Amino acid sequence: MATGTIQNQDKFLDKIANQLGRKRQTKEVELPAWKKAPQYDVFKGLSMDELLAQFVIQCEKIHANVVVTKMNELEEIFHEVIQKLGGESIVYWNDSRFETYGLTAALTQEKEEGISVHEWKSDLGKKNIEIAERANIGITFSDITLAESGTVVLLSDSGKARSVSLLPQKHLAIIPKSTIVPRMTQASEKIHEISKNEGRTPSCINFISGPSNSADIELRLVVGVHGPVEVTYIVIDDM
């Protein structure tokens, strides 16, 4: 991507400051030392097991299916979930965690059993989107998971496209237990830390809380209008 050149920035900002009747602010704004920070009190002191329990409770409220498993049972549970979701066709992220958690082999097995399996490949361009549109199941990993709202946070990258969680009829999110945090507060801190360490912010940050829900002015709930009609979370006890 070409890098642009900013011209006349100081002159432009000086003119605005002059119209406001003050000098231009050139120092970075310092964050105030707030007397109270209630956002940190939610689920404060809870263990990872307790956060997981809260996550499961919330998922029941938002109609997201949750399966908790251990590493040595993951492949078997993964296969069972795929069958329960109807199999047929799968699109999944190009993400090294599939190999790390033994799911690359599991996906190969699904393919051998007749299921169409496609790994997102950035060099295929729009062809990926066409495949995702026709897919029954889109599989991603959760980068950060919010216990309070039953939310998976997906940080987009070249191989981690938004279409995989948006276009298929069903979304299957793999959640390492270690990614669970209390709420949005901690997720924001982690995203800020990632941006600071990597020098860039993910191109798209998706907060997904269960299946797509929409209601018209008559308050009639419709599921699946703006995304998958069904969402399933597989939580891996990786701790």
C-alpha cells in the first residue's frame, strides 16, 4: 500500500486553534487519574474456572451452544460437533492454531469422509468469499473471550477473514480456555497491547455474541438475518 504525504498540517491546525481563541495543543493528552474505576470490579478475583462457568451461563441466555473439552478429547468432540451441525461443507481460517491443537488432521479426516473442506487462502481473492457463502460451517478461533457477555473476539488478518464467521449458515468457534477474560475492559487492554507491540491494529475486530439476532419495530425476534443462524463454541481446557 502506498504511503501518503501530509501537507500543511501545522498551518491547518494552527488556524483552527486560532479560531477557537487558544494556542494549539502540541503535547499528548494525559489520562486522568480517575478516583473510581467500576469497570474493573466486574468478576474481580474470579478464577479461570469461575470465569468459564460465568461464560457458559451467559451463553445459555444468548442461545449459543457450548461444549467444554480437554485436549486429549478434542478431536473426538470436534468430529461429533461437525456431525451435529450437519457437516456438508466447511470453510476455516488459515491459522497455525489448527495445527497446534491437532485440528488440521481432524479436518483432513472430515474431508476423507466426504465433507467439502476449504482453508481460507488470501491469494484466491473473491473465490474464498464465494466458497464461504455456500458453506454450511465456518470455523475460527477466538483470540479473546468475554465471560460477561458470552463473546468471542476475532482479530482479522490475511488468513483470518471476517467472511468465515459471517457468511456460512453456522459458526463454530474454537476457544482456548486461556483466552477467557472477565469483560470488554480487559479485551480493550489486550487489543491495545497487541497494537503497541506489533505496531499495527488488526484490520477488523469482531465481537460475536452468539447467533445473529434482529428484531423489527414489533419486537419480533428473527435469528440469522445478519449472520449465522447457529453458533457453537468448543472450549478447550488448555491450562
